[in-house]
Amino acid sequence: MSTTSPGSNRSPTEDAPAHLSKLSPQQAQLYELVTAIWPSAPSSELAGKATLSELVRLASSDELPSDRQAQLILYLYAIPGYGLTGAEEEVERHHGVVLAFLQREVFIHTAAGAKAATTKTTAERFTPRTRWNLCQTLSGNWRLIANAVSLLLFVSMLVGLVRGFFSSPSLDLDELTKTGVLAVAVAVSARCAKHVGAVAGYKLALLDGPTPPLPLLHTFELVALSAVAFAGSLLAPKLWESSTVEMFLYLTSTVAMITAAGAVGPRKAKSIANK
């Protein structure tokens, strides 16, 4: 008597999700590959990302983890004619045929629905993309507010100077100095927020795959801003009895240093692909 269970002869795709069950082995291999390289990309964008030229470029670079790169090379060499001189058009045509399923509206909607269904808990919904988007939004909003406040403080200081010279009997240098220091402090935080937004945008780009490294200019300026803010936090107790301004400057310095570290952190998709 045979001990084989009734379901033992099923093909690997029979128990797969609906959007994968009708794919050929090569299509399934390509889908697994592109979703591993661009895990956060919407289903509608995968076909545009997975062009043959881009896959060939990635296969010859060091931007992917070794296992993903090996998987990519296996896929490419499975294409009839790949690597043979004069067969470029045939390779491109065959890849286009395999890739065509990613452009079908039915597949895109089904895959998007299946992907959304797997996200259930609050922790799962608060993905790295969500966190970096939130960081980018908050930094952009603070930059607008801080620039407006800084401008108002500088205008107030200028008005105080004009009044002191032309109308007031005495010029209150202490108050003007406080206003100037506070204006500079807020301006430094606004500049820091600009770089926070740039780093957040860079991290978002990394989530979608290989991207050019972030210019080191961001890091250099953030270090300089951190030094200015820290020096201001040492000066603040001499001007204010309250520690509010001191803590604001110290916090700004800390954020600038953390952001500088993030700017020189993972600089290739390979560095965070397995996180």
C-alpha cells in the first residue's frame, strides 16, 4: 500500500498566494528576486525597476548582498542566449516576455492586496518607510516654523537697535544680545532640520534599492552646526536664569550629531538589505 499523502504530488505553486499560483517557475523566480531587491516598492513600480539593463548592472556591482547577487546571476544565465555575442535582442525579448506579468493590472492589484493583508499589527504598520516619512515631514514643518521665528527675532532686534539710537534714552544691550542669541539658536535648529530631512529622504531612497551615496557636505555642516549649538548652550546660562534656551541648544546639538552619524551610516542598499 502506498503511504504517499493525497497532497504530496502538488506543484509548489498550488499552495502559493493567488497572485503567484499561476506563474511559471521563471516568473516566480523573477518575482521573488525583484521583491527581495526592492522590498518596499509598490507592485505597480516593479516592472519599471526590473529592466534588463538594471538587472545586468546590479549583477556586476557590489550593491546587493551576496545571496541576492547569486540569485540574480542565476536568473540572468537562465535566459536563453544571455552572455552570447549577437543574442542581445533575443535576451531582451525573452526577459520582456517573463516580465510582462508584472505589468498586468490584475496582478498588480492582487499583489498589492496580498501585501497589504500581511500587515496587521501596529508595529508592522509602523514600518521603516513610515518612520522616515514621518521624520521627513516633521523636520520640514519645523524648518518652516523655525525660519519664520528666527526672521521675526532678527527683525525685532533690528527694530530695537534703531529705536535705541534714535528715540530711546538708553540702549538695552542685554536684551538685544538675548534676542540675537535666541535668533541664531532658532536659525541653527532650522538649518539642522533641513539636513535631517535630506538624510530621511536618503534613507527612504535606500529602502527602494541602490541609490547614490549622500554627499558628505551634509555631515560636515551638521558637525559645524552641532559645535555652534553646543557653544551656545554654554553661553546661555550667562544670559538667562532659566535653562530653557540652554536645553534647546543642547538638544539641537545632539540632534545634529545623531543626524551626522546617520548621514555617514549605511551608504548602500546592501548595508540595510537584511534589516
